Amino acid sequence: EVMLTSEHYKVQRLPFSHVSDSDVAFFERIMPGRVVTNPEELKPFNVDWLKSVRGCSKLMLKPQTTAEVSQALRYCYERNLAVNPQGGNTGLAGGSVPVFDEIILSTVLMNQIISFDKVSGILMCQAGCILEKLNDYLEEQGFIMPLDLGAKGSCHIGGNVATNAGGLRLLRYGSLRGTVLGLEVVLADGSALDCLASLRKDNTGYDLKQLFIGSEGTLGIVTAVSILCPQKPKAVNLAFLGCQSFTKVLETFTTCRAMLGEILSACEFMDEKCMELVERHLKLSSPVTGSPFYVLIETSGSNSTHDEEKLNNFLEQAMNSGLVTDGTVATDDKKIKASHRFTLWSLRERITEALTHDGYVYKYDISLPVGKLYDLVTDTRARLGQCAKNVVGYGHLGDGNLHLNITAESYSYSLLDAIEPFVYEWTARYNGSISAEHGLGFKKKQFIQYSKPNEAVFLMQRFKAILDPKGILNPYKTLPSSS
């Protein structure tokens, strides 16, 4: 394991104040018993989920209310103390842990559901609610969350919003930019902005919430969310298919989109290397083997007979035209459907976890025109040759989002030089995005120019300066320094 600190990235600490005993005493007064200073207890919160970057915060605050967040930030702003907002700490771009000694402000105790309206499907909750727990709560009411991620068991909805998390349901329900209806946010100076409206339609002035969705904690701290939730589908079917080439994968996708239409809820792909790693490191076994590519297709609808008929017609077409050579289906009428479906989804959802067992992982999260999606993997594999242990590609076929992962026995400067900026230049050549859903965080902020023109970056820096003039919120992240 290599954990990189600020020295490796040649980042200089900005002239923020250092935490003093009187600061700790102040925080203890406003949130007694919820101020952490014990270095052992702080360790896991200073390290990201991938165990790739490490900060050295000496203080963590665990507020329960927006008022407490507000008081804490007002104080930090006056004292010029830097703050690192943190949710479930499942980010993959180093955005959720301190770089130096920033105060960690954790939403872990802000986990209350405020209200749910069964007519409109609108949920209001605090930012620290865990995604999976929200989904369980909604399922009892006949609804689901509009997003689903591999990290659902630990990520927080506030962090999901702050990073504009994408995930496995985006194809069907769109991004958080559409499903989040309102936010409550505390700004750098401690003022609380209540835009927690629960209206589908509201054209009164600028849509301020959009500034905070995807801002990665650099413009304000999300404390509560109002989100539109779809009804729980009555019928869910899953097909796991083997394809002989990426061209066939693309044709399968085009065919399934045409034939499944409104019931298509996910279309994921993975290459044989991913499958190998999941089987080797996690001991999962796939019912479909021996193909260079695998496609996972999920349908969600309101009528199981109608949905199964559609799925069967599609599968027949795909098999007969030679697009798919092997496959398995988990339909609603199977007694074992839940466990079978769970197994099939695990093969895709747990790839990230399997990769971490394979060595040091270089992770890239790219948006590309869907026809070019796998070419980047092939070109990277050819470029790196024997220098890398594995080069794998998987991701969200439905939205042109490739997860390119490269593993090596250990961290290596020369390997990194061979990968970057090659991957970013390749992506820019096809007008792709260098971060489809993970965000820029700490690791990728200096590459923003590959996806955004200078004018856009300059405007972002101006927004940052207006909302956080002292730069105390999640410093060293998302935007290149404006100097």
C-alpha cells in the first residue's frame, strides 16, 4: 500500500490558522462529546477509501443540525481555519480527505429523514443519510432512490449530491441535476441558504442549487436534500450476456435500447479481465463464461408479463443475429430471483473492490462517444505492455462512461508518466470528459483544462471567490489554484 501525502504532489499548505486549544474548547461548547481529537480515532477519516491519499487532520467535528454546522463554519471563517467536509468518505478522486490539517466536518450524525410525500414522491432528509438506508425506507413506501452506487452501504446522500454521483440507474432516472429539487447549504461564512423547495417547477431566478451539485464541498456544505423519487418498479428482470467483440457489445446496446425502450433501467459492460479479477479475488463465480465481453441489462417496469415478453423478444433477436453467444436471465417469476439477481449485479458492482486486491490501482473515469469507449482501453494496453499488471475496462454503456483501471504490483512514477497525460490527451481528442462521475477532487484538478476551456475555469474560480473569499472550504481540491 502506498499512501501519498501532500509532499508527493508538491502542494504547499496555504496560510490558514492552526487549530489551538481554545478552538477545540469552543467546538466542545457548541457540540459537546462530538469533537474528536484522538489521533487513533482520526486515522480512518484522514485516509481515502482507496487508501491512496492521506491527510493529517487533528480535529473532527460531528454536528447534528444545520445550526451547529452554521456556528462551526462562522467560527472557522473568522479564525481562518480550513475545513474538509466529509460524508461516507467513499470518493475515488481524493476529494473527501484532508490534504494537510484541515478540520474534518463529518455529516455522519446528520442522518434524519425530514419528510416523505407519497403523492409526489418527494423525500426530504439530512445530508448524512446513507443511500442504502434511504432506499430501504422508500421501498417500504413503494418507492426507490433515483440513484444506485456500488458504495450505497456507506456513502451519504449529501456527498452524492456534492459530487453529482452517477451510478447504475442514471440511464433510467437521469442525473442528480434533474432529481434533486432543493438543497439546504451552509456557506463558508456560516450563513445558511435554504433552497429546500420541493417543487418540480420553479423558474424564479437563477437555479442556485445547481452550483452546489457537483461542487465537491468547495462552495458550501450541503446539510439537507429534497429529492424526487421514482415509484418502485413492480417487475425487475436482469440479463447477463456474453459478447465476442466490442462491436457486438455496441450493437447489443443499440438493439436493447430499441426493443426495451421505456423499461430499460441499466446497461453495463465489463471485459473478461474484470471477470477474471472478480472471480480470483472475491471468489464469485459467473454463470456465463468464456467471452471477451459481458453485458448486464436490467429492465424495470410495472407489468411482469409485458416486460418478460419484451426481454425475451430482445434476447431471441440478439441470439439469432449472433450478437450474443451466451447468457443467463433472472426474471421475476423465479423463486431464486433475488439471490440470482444479487449475484449477477455483484459481478459488476464489486469490480472496484476486486481491483484493490490486485495491487496499486490507477483509476480513470472517462466519458466518451460510446463508439470509442473501448478503444481507449485497447490503446492504453498496447502503450503500457508489460509495465502494467492489468489494464481493464468496464462501466456504464448506457451513458458512455468508461472506467479504465490499470493495476501494478506497486506505485511507480514511470508508469504514471506513461499513463498521464496520455489518457487525458486521448480523451480530449474525442471531446470526452476526463471525469464522468467521480469528480476532480484532489487528484485530477490540475487536468481540468483537458475538458474545460480557460474561460470556464476562470468563471469557476470567480464563483469560488464570491462564495468562499477566504478559500477555507475543501482547499487544494477541484479547481487549479488561480495564481
